Amino acid sequence: MVLWICLLGDLAPHQIPQYTNPQKNTDDRPTSPKIRRLPLHPMIEQRPLKIYNTLSGKKEEFRPITPGHIGMYVCGPTVYNDVHLGNCRTFCSFDTIYRYLLHIGYKVRYVRNITDVGHLTDDGEDRMAKGAKIAQLEPMEVAQRYTVGFHDIMRIFNTLPPSIEPRATGHILEQIEMVQQILDRGLAYERNGSVYFDVPKFDAENAGVYGSVSGRILEDLYTETRELKSQEEKKHQADFAIWMKARPQDLMVWNSPWSVGFPGWHLECSAMSTKYLGKTFDIHGGGNDLKFPHHENEVAQNHGACGCQPANYWVHTNMLLLNGKKMSKSDGNTISPSELFTGDSEHTSKPYSPMAVRFFMLMAHYRSTLDITDDGLMAAEKGFIKIMETNRLLQSLPVNARDFDGSETEHDRAILSLIHEAYAGMDDDFNTAIAIASLNEMGSFVHKLIHQQLAISEVSPWVIERMKTIFSSFLFEIFGLADESATSNDSGTVEGLMNLILEIRSQAREQKDWGTSDKIRDALSAAGITVKDGKEGVSWAKA
Ligand SMILES: [Zn+2]
């Protein structure tokens, strides 16, 4: 970034890319300091962002409720066992979406919850309590263990932490309040201490809302809904519990106006998204498998409590397959993240690095099914190594402004057009596959320049600089990749150390201890690291 800003200063005024993002923000609410906001050349100016909205079944132009700001809620993991690879795909996909929204200049509040109570199994038992009984642990001990494990995996995949990560057990009061609001509006009823959402009554008053996420017809739901233990208490089969009266064996229970019990699983996301993002917010995401019943019931609850749609855009990621088949533990067709990383699986011939796996996920659009095969992973690994090598070569290209006569060459236009295509891909429902294809085509220019099949004077210096900046921005900031060879598989450590050093430097500057501050800057400079103080905070770059 530092290099890029310095070089911009050397450009003639007509060459300085103009940035006219109408959604530019003026407040200083913190967002991730890792994501820089780039001025764009007019040729690659931001087009309208289009997002496929499950509610309408088509791509729509994205319009945030508050210009420049986005509220995004993604359903997080249920922490009763290790996170599975399908979940990793969902969270990596939303991480890329989050990163891109930050990159193009939005302030994003990204909320991803931790479900640590209320997720019922088919036999009506809380999954947290069930996990606890099996392992002879306290339910919160189980939740803590798997929350830590989940965070570890997310860090290994190099995902950014969400802005807020609320836990269901920390929001019982909000959930009780929401149950009361739904009761007050006459859309729920109490039976023996449990409270059920009255789906047919809701449907009669809000035609077309129930079924809008999953596309299911209410009549089908009457016959499809699986029998739960509490079925006999409900007025209708399609009704669902928003508060459950505890049974003697239930471990996680709270007082409520109706009984000692616990909230229904769907309620936590309605209550926590409302608390942190408002009654109606911009984007709600999750895996395809959550459309029904979870998201359908969430919409009903929010409508039932406040009379409005919770999110304007519903975004769903598609499923992972393994060798063309749905993953299933019972028939052995499954692979965990750690089995992928260690190679300890009958389905793979070797270990694959987390970044190769992340690149593999990026090679498919998030709405396509993604089939994990050993061949596919091997191809992704090769592609990942190649694109990283291309970036290293690109960054090493010399730029000699003296050779430049100020005209725009045909190669300039071709490269700018590829940059345009990369952004166009991302603006078209976050199509990472198209963006990667554009970067790879840019790579062929890089290789020609490196091997002198194309003279460096044939490309304008500022276009080369632009390509350097945008190529690395896509790889590291938008795609969330890390150069494993350059960092000896330890990019997280370097990042952590740099954060620590910059924190010490900030404290020194706050205390006007310029001696320490300068000493740190000089030592980093000697190590080839440049520190830049900007409006968005402190950033660093390798020279
Ligand atoms: Zn949810």
C-alpha cells in the first residue's frame, strides 16, 4: 500500500485514477484494518453490486438500507462437535463476501452467532445436552471446547473474525422478550408451559411470507413435518416451538413467564439479529440446508414480533460433495478439515494445505455444489502455487517511468480490461471463479514480461503498478489467501507479531514516547517493513 501511494504521487494528474464511490463513508466506525480501500481507474469503476436473493430467486442490484453501511448476519455453528467441512465452506464463502464488501468501501457489521443451546435433534433433545451426556461433561464445557476448536479452524482458513459473535445462552432475555411479543400479537399459543408459533394463523394474516425462503408450500408442510415428542401439544403439525418447557433430564434451563425451560433453536437468530442489526437489515446468510426449517421460521418469528421482514437479501451457500456423493458419516463418505490437512483419509492421496483448500473452494461459485475429489484438490493446489508464484514475479517487475511517454498502449487496455473483468466477476454475485480466471489471464502478461516476450516499455508504469496492487489485493485481502511458502506456513504468527509490535508503537506514540516509536519504525524499516499511519489506522507492508 505504501509503495502504491508513493508511486501515485509520481503520476501526472491525468493518470491518477479517480475514485468516486458514492458510498464513501465519513464516519470512523472501525472495520478491519487489514482491508484497504482502493481508488479505481474510471475504466474499472465499481458497477452496481448484484446479489442473488433467495427470496426473489434472482440476482438483484444491491441497495443497502443506510448508504455506505451493511448489516450482515450469518448463522454460525452449533458447538456440540467439530465443525465439518461443509460449514467451513459456508464460513469461508461469507468471509470472502465480507472482505469484498469492505474492499469496495462499505462499513460492515458482520454478526455470526454461536449456537450453544436450543438446537433440537430429531428426537426432541437439545444437541448440546446430548453431546454433554455422551462425553460426561458440563454443557458449557462442551460448548467452550468446540467453540475454541471452531475458532482454530477459522484462523487456519485465514478468515476474519466477525464484528460480533453473540452466543445464544447470552441472549435468553432477548429471546423471552421476543416470545412475549409474538404472543402479544396473537401469533403464538401456550400449551403446558411450552409456547408454539401458530403457522396457519400467521400465514392467513401474512399471505406468501411463510415459504418465501424455502419455496415450500404450506400444505406440504402439514404432511412433511416430522413428528417430535411435543407434537401432540401443537394445534397444527407445521407449528414450531419458540419456548420449550424443560423435562427432568434437560440440563440447560432458564426461568420464563411460561415455565422453566429453554428457547427454540430458531429463536436465537431472530433475537440476536434484531438486537445487533435492527428489525430489518441488509444481508442474512447461511448454508442451503438452513433454508428450512431454520430460516423459514426465523422470518416468521421476526414478522410475528415486529411485522417486518428481517433481511432484504437472503444469501445461501451450496453444499459440498465428496466424490460426487453427499457426505455422510454412516457410509464413510466424509472427510474432516484436519484429515484434509494431514492426508489421513482414504479419500485423498496426500495432505493439502489450508490455503490450497481455500483456493479450491474459491474456484467454484458459492452457489454451485462443490465436489471434493483428490484430482480436484490436486489441480487447485497447482493453481494456488502458480498464482502465488505469478504474484511474486509481478511484484518483482521493475517499473521505469522514464521509458513512459504518457500514451495508453494496447497492452494497457488489455490489462485494464482484465482488472475490470475481475471486479465485474465479484460484482456479479461474488463470482470468485470469474475473478480467478481474470487474474490467471493477467498472469500470462506477467510471464511474458518476465521472459521478455513483451517489452516492459509496452506497458505503462502506472498500469504495472495498478496490476501489482490489484493482484495482491485480490489474493490476500479479498480471497483471504496467504502465501504459505513465503511465510513458512506461519503467516498467522507473523501477523500476530506485527499486530503486537504496532500496538506497542501506538502506545509509545500516545505517550509521546517518540524515541521508542522511532526505534520501532527504524528496526522494521531495516527488516524491509514499512509502516504507514493513515486515516484507517496503522498498516504495514513488506518492501
Ligand atoms: Zn440461524
